[in-house]
Amino acid sequence: MKQASRIGLFGGTFDPIHRGHLQAAAAVRSRFRLDRVLFIPSKTPPHKRRPDMASAADRLAMVESAVWGRRGLEASSVEVKSSRTSYSINTLAKIRKMFPGSRLFFILGADAFLEIKTWREWRRVLDQCVFVVITRPGSSLRAARAVLEPEYRGRTAAVRKTTDIDARIRAGRTILFFRIDALPVSSTEIRRKVRGGLPIGGLVPAGVAARIRLGKLYQG
Ligand code: ATP
Ligand code: MG
């Protein structure tokens, strides 16, 4: 029997997408043996709105340019083209319809996981897919795990070099903490640099830097 395809979902504002995102997605894809990772830029992020935010179309275009030619990394317009604000619970339902029978892995940084209890129907979101919580400089996996009540802690596991991930999942460990060599890069830093006229070449792929320049994004 053909194995179910394994799909990683990596949501975010991606304002703009940067090398930290790409490196994290590639590390998870390889360790979790995912067929692909979908970057899903949000439309109107419920928790953060800024005046200098790039449009959804620009953020999606930057993601498309960044994943171009990178094996197993793809852009998804599912949230951007939705008519309403996207909540993860709705996005998951849509992705399930698009990829019936696939196994979904929801990827997010430890900083983002700290907010999970503010998500709409967060318990159902946690119940519906495997969570992969990754490190990023400045936020610890321990702090991320601590936001969970004891009833959920029994569903967590750390993914180490020798961990048999699928066996852990079969045993009901569906909230997995995965330490990566995360790059110390954030979109906030990139926007600040662009505003200050500083180079961002090492932080984003060339195509993304070009789009920022040509679209005059993040200038003020
Ligand atoms: P901002 O500074 O605007 O918040 P960001 O760099 O945090 O931008 P987001 O779009 O907010 O990027 O993040 C999307 C997802 O990527 C989140 O789950 C976040 O934790 C994760 N992430 C962002 N940067 C990194 C990084 N350098 N390494 C690992 N994960 C990251
Ligand atoms: Mg962020």
C-alpha cells in the first residue's frame, strides 16, 4: 500500500520570509521525512497588524520567490486568497480537503507556540495534527512546553537524534519539540534594516531582496 504523504504546514506573516524560515523548514522536512512543507502566509493576522506591513499579495510573492528551486518547499495561497481572516482551524480543514489521506505536521517556533491558547479552538487544532515546535534564538522549548496543562504534557516528546518519530506519534505523542540550529534572523530585524537603508543580502534570498527593493517595501 502506498504510504500516506506527509505534509508540513508552516504558517506565519512572512513579512518578509527570511533564511531562518527556510532553514527551519528544511531541517524539519529532512528529520520528519516530509514530502513537502507548505509555507502559508496569513491574510490578516489576528494578533498583529502594523502600518508598514506588506500586502498579502507581496508577502505571498516573496514566499513564492524564496521557495523557487528549493526541493520540497512550496508556497500555499490558501489563507491569502480566503475571503475572511484565517484561523488555523479553518486552514487545516481546507488543507485536509486539498490533500485527502495525507498526514499533517504543523510547524511553528517556540515563540509562536507560547500564544497557542489564544488561537480559536486551540484544543481541536492540537487534536487534529502533529505539532512540531522548533527552537529559535531567544525562546526555549521548555518555556513553550510549560504553557500546556498537565493533561497535554503527556502528549509531548522531545525529538532527539535517535528518536523514532513515528513510534512516538503512534504512542500518542503528537506535540513534538525539536531542537534545530536556528538562525538568529527575524522579519522585524529585516524591516528595521530596510528602513535604515542597511543591506539585508545575507538574511533573505536574492529574489526576496529584489522584490523588497523594487516594491519599495518597509520604507516607512
Ligand atoms: P516578526 O519579527 O515579524 O514576528 P518572524 O521572523 O518572527 O517575524 P513570523 O512570520 O512571525 O517571522 O514567523 C513564522 C513562523 O516562523 C513562526 O512559527 C516563528 O516562530 C518561525 N520562525 C521565525 N523565524 C525563525 C527562525 N529564525 N528560526 C526558526 N523559526 C523561526
Ligand atoms: Mg514572529
